[in-house]
Amino acid sequence: MSDRIDDSPSQTVETGRNSRRKQMLWRLATVFVLLAAGFGAYWWFIGRFADTTDDAYVGGNVVGVSPQVAGTVVAIDADTTDLVRRGQPLVELDDTDTRIALDRAEAVLAQTVRQVRQMFDNVRRLRATVSLREVELARSKEDLARRETLIASHAVSREDFEHARIAYEGAQAALRVAQHELQSALALVKGSTVEHHPLVEEAKARLREAYVAWARHLVPAPVTGYVAKRSAQLGERVAPGMLLMAVVPLNEIWVDANFKEDQLSDIRLGQPATMTSDLYGSSVVYHGKVLGIGAGTGSSFELLPPQNASGNWIKIVQRVPVRVSLDPQELVKHPLRIGLSMKVSIDIHNRSGETLARRPTGKVVYSTPVYTGSTAGAERLILRIIRANDPGAGHIADGLRR
């Protein structure tokens, strides 16, 4: 009887422990079931409609700055990390040689304008000469006709008549010579003006060439952005095409996300995407859309692409770059840099789009006007030189009007 009384408390304690253990196990099982159910629900409603990769990096244009003429660097107006505006001079080259060539071209143009002006004046002079020869021919013709009527009555001598006839024939010859000279002079200037004469046009072209070569001693920024990779040094002799520095427009960047080949089947152009960067963490979310899918895997464009037709072959899952845009307004608030790591998630709910573009865009993707306006100053200089050396520029010579 006493033994049963002694064992009863221990059995009760053991029973309580078993009961608590079972409750804990049930609770853990319930938690695991709920977690599994939650994960399943997430995957069914959200997860299976998202392709995600952390093999993604910020991409952008690295615009090279190169001189168009040879020269010696005498000034550097921007350094690495500096913000520069489009058209702002970045590097200045010595312009001594090009300045001398431009002065020579100006002098040649001025001299050519004066020579052509003389050609037009020569036409006027020959026109007046022809008129004079015509008057002389008419007078000699009248003298000859008068003597022809008087020679029958012996009012004039035969010798006087012969002199009149010779004078008439000489006047005819002089008129023909003057007319031929006028035609030759007209052939040099007919159908043109001093300003647009072929000789002047050639001199103008040479001046434009010299002006452009001189203007290019200032190397401008092609785009607005931040300077990177500056290699230009003072006193360095540079050649056309030599990379002096680069400008990175951080407002025109994108993300290249490298997805596995088994993830590409549901990715379409225009699908929305969300991105986070290691720079700002998950608190900053970028939004964009799929711009395009690469035309090949990354390994296909390597300098030495893999040769898989060998005996020792191991299958490796390939990745294809997918370009995703970035919202410019979000970039203003949280700027990114080229090469930063990103995590990209593409919403693949809508799979009605195309995997490849079906037609060309038909638009200019990038452009810069900084190299196209270099002749505007040359045109103003040409006009000033022509007006200084020919006050009547632009008008056809009076001698050409018939």
C-alpha cells in the first residue's frame, strides 16, 4: 500500500511531461504546416509568376573623348569625377599651327575675291570696248559709203577711197576681236556672282577646312555626365582618335540581368520588373521593364568561345543577358553607378508579348550635336571677308545682263 502511494507522484510528473512534450510537438507541427502553407500560397499566387536573379549589374554608356586633330595638350579643363555639360571644352590643344593655316586661308580668300571682282570688271570693260568698236565700225562704214558715191564724180581720189575701205575692214576686225575677248571673259564669270564664283567657292572650302581644324583644338564633351578614366596629361602629344578621357551619362543607364536559360521561356518584352541594389539595400526599390533579351549567351561573345565538341564535356547551365530599364525619376533620388550589383525580379504574369523585337525601332537611340556646328563660325568669317573685299557681293555683274 505504501509502495503505491510512493510511486503515484512520479507517475503524475512523468505524465505531465509527456503531455507538455506532445503539446510542443503539436505546436511545432502546426507552425511548420502553417509555414509550408504560407510558402505554398506565396509560390502559387506570387512566386511562380516571378523570375529572379542576383546575377545582374548596372550598365551604361561610357562615351570616349578623343581629339579630331593632332596636337599638344596645353590645358585640361575637367578631371575624374567632375560633372561636365554637353559641349563644354574638356581638353585644349596648342593651336599655333592651325591658327597660322587659318590666317593663310583668310588671305587667300580675300585675294581670290579681289581677282574675281577684277574678272567681272573686265567683262564691263570689254562690253564698253565692244560698244566703242561698234561705233567706230558704223562711222567707218558711213565714210566708206560716202566715198563710194563721190568716187564716180572724181570728188575723192582713189587712194582716199582705199584708205576708207581699209579703215572699215580694220574696224570690222577690231570689233570681232573685242567680241571674242568679251566672250572669253564671259566664259569665266557667266552664271555666277563674285560670292559664288568657282574660284571663290574653292577658297571658301579651304577656309572652312582650316577653320574646322583650328576649332578642333578644343575637345568638347559629347554628352552631359561625369568624367571617368582620364588619361590626358599636360604636354602630351596626341593623335586623332586617341582616348583622352571618358564621360558617363548616369541618367542613361540600365540593368543587364543574366537569367538562366531555363528561366527565359516566360520572359517577354515589356514585362514589369523590380530591382534592388547592394548600394542602398532592400529599402530602395527600382522599377522598370524588359527592354530586350540578348541575342546569345555571354560565353558566345567571348574572345575565345567554348568548344563543346570535345570528348571531355560537362554541361553547364548558360545565362542570357536581359536588359531592363530604370525609372529616371528614381535615379535622380537614388543615383547608381555602372557596374553595381543588382537583384532583379521580373513579373511574368502577362506572357502575351514577344521574346524578340519584330521590327526595327526606326529612331536614333543616341546623338550629339557638338561636332556638327563647327562650321557656323567659318560661314560668318567668310561673309565678313567677302563683304570687306567686294562691297557689291551677291549681285551679278552688270556686264552679264543682256
